[in-house]
Amino acid sequence: VSFLLLQLRIRCFEALIVKELRRQTPHHDTMHPLVRDLYKRVIHVGKDYPGGLEQVRRVAKKHFFENKELKEDEDIRRAVARGRWYLNNEIVGVIRLKKYRALNARYGAHNKN
């Protein structure tokens, strides 16, 4: 019985060591926090996009994967800044379209009384 307990303690200790090593080593396949934030913003804007969320998600993934080879922090920040600029312009366009559609629905030609 004591041998089994010793074996169990060794396995638990090994599992703790592996867990600690995984926590300490950097993950090169994880997403940069700025990139993750930009992706969340894109998805949030995509909810109101005329083509629908699935189209926005598909196009966003394509563009994000085009830049997946960027490793330098400066290059990543530059790409994120370019994406935020583009997203800002898209937000303005989406807001204008929503306002136009709301006004057209309220006061459009078919609603003239």
C-alpha cells in the first residue's frame, strides 16, 4: 500500500512540475493581446454589418491569417494600428448606413401619407 501511495505522490509531483513548466514557458502560438482586442472589436462591429456576422468573421479571419507570420512587436503594433484605422472607418460607414435605413424606414417614399 505504501508503494502505491509513493507512486501516486510521484505522479502528482510530476504533474505539478509539468504544469509549472508550461506556465513559465511562453506560448508562441497564442494571440497577441492587441490582436485579440482588435478581433473582438471586429466581431462586435460585425453584428451590425449589412453582410452579416458570418461574412465579417470569414473576411476578418482571412486578413488576420495573412499577417500571422509577424513576430516582432513593432510589426504587430503597426498592423493592429492599420486594422484599427480600417475598423474605425468601417464603424463610421455602418453607423451612417444604419441612420439612413432608420430615416428611410421612418420617412421614406412608401410612408408618405
